[in-house]
Amino acid sequence: MRMLAKILIAVFLFMGLAGIGHAARKYYNCEVLQVGPHADGNIYIALNCATVGAKTWHTMDAAVGNKGLAVGQAAMSMDSSVMANVDPAVPFSDLTAIYLNSQ
């Protein structure tokens, strides 16, 4: 499981360095409450970002998609937090990058 986490971290680090993340966005340390696909074709993630006191749902940016779903599921199964590039104060805003934090 740790190998999977390391691979996912490397993939998302590469994606971030390739310019997929938006410079104006900020990374927040969050707990993943729920994550999964919806019938509308989008992937949704519920985050608890304690530093800003927000528990909100967000959609995954198309570039993140299924890879972000995998990171969210890994975080939940490993009881780990994530660094999410999102505005936690704006419900259903696009999540553009997500990284699994090490334990």
C-alpha cells in the first residue's frame, strides 16, 4: 500500500510541476470525508479543511479525474490527510490537484 501511495504522490507531483495546478490557488491540509463518482459523470469529494473550519463538497477538475479519486480513496483507507488545491470556502469549486500526505 505504501508503494501505491509513493507512486501516486510522484504522479501528482509531476502533474503539478507540469503546470496543471493554478498559481492563484492555495493548498490546504484536509481530511477526505467522502469521495466518488456521480451519475452526472463528475467525481465529487467532501473535504474537512480544519485550518479554515470548512466541510464542503468539491468537483474534481477533468485533469485530476480518476487519479484524484484514487488518491482520495487511499487517504480514506490509510486514515491520512491530503493537500488539496481548492478554495474550501466555495462549495462545489473545482479541485485541481490533490496529494496524499505521508504518515
